[in-house]
Amino acid sequence: MESHEHRPAEPIFRIPEDVIQEVMQAAPSSDAACWRHTLYRGPDNQRVKVHYCRSKDTTERVARLFADREVLGFDMEWKPSASAHEGVRRNVSLIQLAARERIALFHIALYGKGDGADDFVAPTLRHIMESPSITKVGVAIKADCTRLRNYLDIRSRGILELSHLHKLVKYSRSDRGQINKKLVRLAQQVEEHLGMPMFKGAEVRSSDWSRELGHAQITYAASDPYACLQVFESLETKRKSMDPTPPCPAHAELNLPIRLADGDVLVEPDLKDEAEAEAECEAEAEAEAKAAGEVEAKAKSKVDVEDDQAMEVLPYALWHRQGLKLKEIRTVFANTNQEEEQENKSEGQEEEEEEEEEEEEKMAHAIYEAVTAHKLDVDASRFEAEIVVQLRLGR
């Protein structure tokens, strides 16, 4: 076990009151009204620094800045349409870590020649991910770390699922039956614990992460791990203020139950359910990549994707796992079929709007069928509000 005795005190970063006021006064649907890492300030008005690393050597130098931290925010990105045979660069395109005063974007996909794990993994980055003494916090983090193991042979330890801590804090004093290991979207946790809606960036989220990042992608990629860290700190403050105080959930790789505060009362793990939940999360990511690849291939050959099996799995994965709205999902599919859109460009605006409404209804129907046929996990209130209502309007 590594010692924490000589770890330096980390600076405090908060959103200043005047910045909060600006956010609150912004138009509700605008980007300016959303939470993002650029809102935070540290000592002497210091801004959060973002390191964009495009080589293994740079990654090693920057990773050392994070190696002495006790807790780090974590996230990953990959090309949505990547298939397993496309290798590391498209399946583990970007690894993100966040401390209070800095964020690192390790753009694995842009590293130099070579396809072995040692060609991509800087020693200090491997140390950080495999150290049980450095807690990495995220959402669906076990599925992400399974991807790291499969493609980069990184055996992650010290990983904490924010969904477990969120439910422990939220329901310990009220409905303990709600404390389980089902995942809760990061956007939902950000809005609940940080008080602002999270920047959605649907087009950015579904972009190709294996290529050089633009400004919008860097902002989006930096915000996710920083959100994980800030949500964790907010939850920990709330947990520690509870009397009696429940212990923090164990690292996710240990597969231990979520313990409550009152001694003998434990939330015993349903190993079957937990295994199924993890498998479902991984299957969603794989199905999303496979289905998106099929959609792209169909689009290139100008074959209608309406009856393709991708219409069943991809809309659900984008809606449930990534939190996209029906309009945003339609845009993802539309972007894969640009050639057909160019050919039909001369059609009237009214007809185009009707077609868009029809496509959104198809997405809602595909999601509804996937959920009901396969008994997939959903947020019941969101499912009712966004999917069921859309189908009723369509009828």
C-alpha cells in the first residue's frame, strides 16, 4: 500500500458568485446556462488548466502531475462507429483525468506508430490506473475499465462508481429500497448535485474521437472528468454530514455490497443483477459501435437503414447511455446519410419538417420496442415523458 502522508494539499476551486449569477441569468436553453469546467476559479482567479497530450512522451510528463493525487475524475471517449477489429486507436481514442486545478486529455489515437499496448500506455498513466491508492471516480467506470483491459492490458484498480455513492447519499434517510447498483447518468447527477444542467453537445458527443480534437471537442472532453470529480466532492460533503455517517462505497472492482450507516444493515449485492447490469452496460457500448458502423455502411451504399437491426439497438444506446434527446438521435442518423440528404436538398421546407417528425417518431418506436422486448433498464419518468408521449402524439 502506498503512503499518502506526503501528498501536497490541493488548491480549492469553486465557481465565483458573479459567474453563478451570469449562468443563472443566461437563456435556459443556451450553452451559457450549462455547467462546464471553465466556470471554476482557484486561488488568484486561476483557471483550470487543460493539457492536450498527443504523444506517449507528453503523456508521461503530464501524467506525473496527477500521480500524487488521492482522487481523480475519469472518463473515456472512442469513435462511435468503431468495431472490435479496428484496434486501439478507435476503441480507446481518448483517456481523460481531472484533478482540481488541471485536466489531462490523453489522445491515444494520435500516438506514433505501433499497435502494442506498450506503444500507447505511458508508465505513469498505467500506474495511476492500476493503483488502488488513487481513487478514480466516474459513471459506468467498470465498463470503461473493461475496455482499457481488453485493448491496452490495463488492470484498473481503485475505481469508484459515482452512481453507488449518489444513491447512498440520496436515499439513506428516505427510501433505502432505492439504494442499488444501477447506473445514474452523469448529466442527472451534475444537475442534482452541482445545480446546473450539463452541457449536452450532442453533435460533439457523437463525433469521431480518433481524429485531432477541435475547440468544442476539447471543452466537452475536459468537462466530463471534471464533472465526475466535482460531483464526487459534493457527494462526499453530503455523506460526511450525515448522522450517522455511512461509509463510502467500496471500489467497484471489489464487488462489495453498499454498506449503510446503522451497523448490521447492509445492502447485500445481488451478484446476478450486478453482473447483468455490467454486461448490459458493456453490451450497450459494443452494440452502439456495431450498429453505428452498420448505419454508416448502409448510408455509403445508399441502402435504407429503416429496417436494419441497428434501428433497434443504436437509438436506445444513444438515448439511455449518452442521454441524447430524440431530435439529437435523429441528427446522429442524419449525419451518417449526408449523401442522400444532398440529393434531396431541393425538397420543400414543410416536407422536410414532416420527415424530421416522422424520423423522431421512428426513433421513439425503436427505443420503446427495444426496452419492452428486452426488458432494458430505463429512467421510468424520462421514458414516459420522452418516448411514450412522443408515440401518443404520433398516433
